[in-house]
Amino acid sequence: MAVLETGTIGDHANAIFEQRLRPLVAGEDPDAFLAIDIISGDYEVASDDITPGDRLRERHQGARIFLRRVGDEAAYTVGGGYQE
């Protein structure tokens, strides 16, 4: 399994999203879940939070997966709720 030199899994996932994936998922539902394998750069989108990670692990056994929404950096909110 590859080792990350610096930063967090979230840092790497957000860099992959901004540099490569944003235009590829622009037409997807913004509430859909986006799983990003930060090692391969591969990704999956689904309406639930389990399916995209399962699909990635089928293709990449050692995947390091970051889950977010297509239209938001966070997959979920904790605490006081979501504010726009």
C-alpha cells in the first residue's frame, strides 16, 4: 500500500477533486455520494454512502477512500445541522 508523504487523506482527496474530478461529476446530483481512492485517483458516485466505496474496493483492494458529496466537501454534518 502506498504511503502518503504529507497532508491528510482529506487534503489529498480534495486536491484530486479540484484538479481532476470536478468537471467529470458536474452533471451528477449534488447530494450524491462521491468516493475517491486517494492512491489511484479512481472514483465512484452513487445515491447511497455504501455503494461507491464497495465498487472502488472491488477494483482496488488497498483503496484509501475518502467519502464526500458531489456538491459539498462533507458527506455528513455533526451537531447543529446544515446551514446554507
